[in-house]
Amino acid sequence: MQLLNYSLISLMSFSGLLIGMILAFTAKEELEPGKKYFILLQKLTLLLILIFLLNFFNINLYLRITIYILFIFLMTINIKSQIIYPLLAVVFFLSSRDMNLFVTNSILIFFYGFPTGSLFAKKLTKKKKSFVLKNIFLNYFWFVVIAVILKLIF
């Protein structure tokens, strides 16, 4: 896959965060009651990304089950999404080896951005939209940077 196409797709996957931010500002009253659903959606989306990735690499069933159990345990300790997004960049790069997996994981990363952007903006709803947008870029744009660097190196 060409670098330009790959980079544009990484930007599109990243844009889920921006849509989540817009959602947070247009439906402020729904953020608090929807918080638990946003968190659940994040966790389910990450689980789906992991399932598709592990199935692609044909990892032994017992090892897969062990990884799923470890993943479920890790999800109970609520890892910050600022740490998860660089890992998603690695997943994004690894997925680029197979077009079907790449499309699937790109869409799932995009969908992961909806609740992540909404939850991030929820903390800053009293601030200006430009301030929130700047903070989203500062906290999450590493996804695009890491994904493109990996593509350039390998």
C-alpha cells in the first residue's frame, strides 16, 4: 500500500476522535448518563480489534484464550486512552499487511474514537471548542505519527 493512501486512512481513523468531540458538544446533557455506555463501547471495540488481529496471525487457541483473559483483566484497571492510542497505531500498522484486516481495524479504530473523543471532551465541556480540539491533537495525534513512522521504517 502506498504511503499516501496509508497516511490518509490513518487520518480518517483518527477522525473518530473529532466526531466524538463534536458529539460531546452537541449533546452535553447526554454525556453523564451515557458515560458508562461510552466506556463499555471502548472496551468492546478494543476487544474486537484484538480478536481480529489474533485471528489473522493464527495464534494457538490456548494462547489466544490466555491473551483474552489478560486483556479482560487489563480492561478492569481502566488504562488511559492516551496510552492505548499509540498501541492502536502499532495494530494499525500490523493490520496493513492484509487488506481485509486493515479495513476492519481501521473502521474499528474510527469507532473507538467516538466514545474516546466524547469522554475526553466531557472533561473539558466548560472550555472553548478550540481548546478541546487542540488538546485532542496534543494527546492523540501520536497515533498518526507512530503509524506513519512505522510505515516509513518497515
